[in-house]
Amino acid sequence: MTAKSAKSGDSDPAVSTWKLGYRPALDGLRALAVILVILAHARVPGFRMGGQVGVTMFFALSGFLITTLLVEERDRSGRIDLRAFYMRRALRLLPAIIVFVAVVSAQSLLRGEENVWRNAAGALFYYGNWLRALTGTDLALLSHTWSLSIEEQFYIVWPAILLCVLALSGGGLRWLLILSAVGVFASVAVTQLLVADGALVRVQFGSDTRADGLLIGCILALLIVRRQPPKFGVWPAAVALASLAALVAVFVEREFSFRWGQTLAATATAVLIASLLQPSWLTRVFSLRPLVFCGQISYGLYLWHFPILYGLTPVLWKQIPYWPRIIFLISLSYLVAVVSYYVVERRFLERKAQLGEARWVTEDPPRAERV
């Protein structure tokens, strides 16, 4: 392929100089995100904002992966099979969350808790975030599924939008970039208005106010999917990591974190993603096998850690001191996630691979996408 043809990739969707493939370092990044969430929920000192930063990292990574895979599918085959896409997402997401919600709901019923069916429906049908945003109530031991609701709503809406815009633009990405940038601006603007009114719960859980994280990931994908990732070394990645650490440990003031924190976290994550697409010592660190495996089981970790931390804590509160208790509960969450991965998730991931997802995506099916 000539240099001239590579530069014309946006006008000729059949031309592409770079493919995503499987990137172990992105699983390592996913591991970092879920670790931050768990440490925040475990109330480990210094990680108060880890949950918000970790969730935003997941959003940016999901936006990047889904957009890249969809554009590459269209460039490869000339079309996007939405039916197959939605079936693959269902096989990836539903089995584990159905088992999870059934177990947690059964426990809640046995304990005589209220609103068990409401909470289960919010988690299973992916509108739990709006229950929290509009009513201010939580979903008990299913409270953390609000982020999965936002991601699933994105999965439903964004592929259809992408397909329509690509069709109308003849395969060019310019209008998708413009649309994504407008979406980020609109999300930030709505956030500013709501924070000014003191509606912080609405900001935290609304799909519109959290869309900037997903769309920043989409923008990164659209900028590099038909080109090459920027080669700017590890220093921008180091700055991005330092920014994420600062957001976790320093910028804990609530209003600031909701005004700008999630947008800054998503931007830093996008820089980190771009850096990890290039060979470097940092990429090798994020590709270490323990981190990669933690990223592969991150869906189960995210699902199970919250009810384990908060469902078992009252029983253990007086018997075990804080640090031994937290270490035990996090270790138990990891073990349950491993069981979920091998007993539940992988069976359906094999069927997911049979729906025509290309070899470069399904080398190990759960590695391509998290949620």
C-alpha cells in the first residue's frame, strides 16, 4: 500500500493501514479500572474517587473498542451486521448477569429486603441508572449495575447511529467525528447546568451526563482506525497515569469531580489507550499476565465484588479487623469472578465466536470487549 493511499483512508473505506487485533495491554488497562472501583467500594484510604475514575476508564475503553471493531467490520466486509453484533453482546453480557441477579435477589428475598423485584428489573433490563438518577434511591446490592446500564444503552444506540452516518457519508468518518465532538460538548454542558443546580445524583447516574466518557473513546477510535496510532512515546502516557492518580487521590471535592473529573479521566484514558497500542516498556507492564487475566475476568469481578463487600461485611464486621476483612473479601470476589468466567461466561463466548466475529477479535473472545 502506498503512502498516498494510506492518507486517503477516510475517503476510501476499503483502505486501511492498521488493525486493532488483540492487545493484551488493554486487558491490563481494564484490570486497573476494576481495581480502582473495588478499592473505592472497599473504602480503602486514598481511593475515595477510584470508583468514578475506574468507571469512566471503562466507558472510554468501551467507546474505543466498539467503534474500532464496527468500523473495521465495515471496511472489511462492506457492511455492519447489527443483528450479529447485538447477539454477540447478549451472549457476552446476559448469562453472567442473569446468574448474578438471581443469586443476589434470592439472598435479598431471604433477608426480607424491600423492592427486590424493582432492583432486579433495573439491573436485568439496563435502566437501573435512571432509577438512581431520577428517584435518588439505590438498588441495594445491585446498586453498582448502573454503569452496566449506561454501557448497554450505548451498545444499543451507537452502532445504529454509526451505521446510518457511515451510509449517508459514503463511509467517511468526518461526520461521525463531528457528531461525537458535539455529543461530548453537549454532555459537558448538561453536566455544568445540573451541577450548578446541585443535582449531583442526576449527574452521576444519567446516561447523558456520562456520555462524554464513552464518546471520547469513540473519538480516539475514529481518529486512528484507518491510520496509525500516534507515536509519542511513554511520556504522555505517564502524564495520563499521573492525572488519573491525581483524580483518585487528590481531587476529592465532590462538585469539582462531577464538573470536570469524569471528562478529564476519559481524556487521560484515551491518551493511555493510544500509548498502549505502541510497543514500549509501559505496554509490556500492562501486558503482564496477572494484569491481563484480571482484565479478562473484570466483568465478573465488577459484578460480584459489591454484594460480597457489602453483603458479607455486616457478618464479619465485629469478628475480623478492617485490613484482614478487606483482603479476605477482595480475594473472595476474585475467586468468584474466576468461577463465573470459566463456568458461565466462556461457554457462551464460544457461541459468540460462532456468529462470525473475525479471528482477530475472537482469538480469546472475552478479550475484545469488557461489558
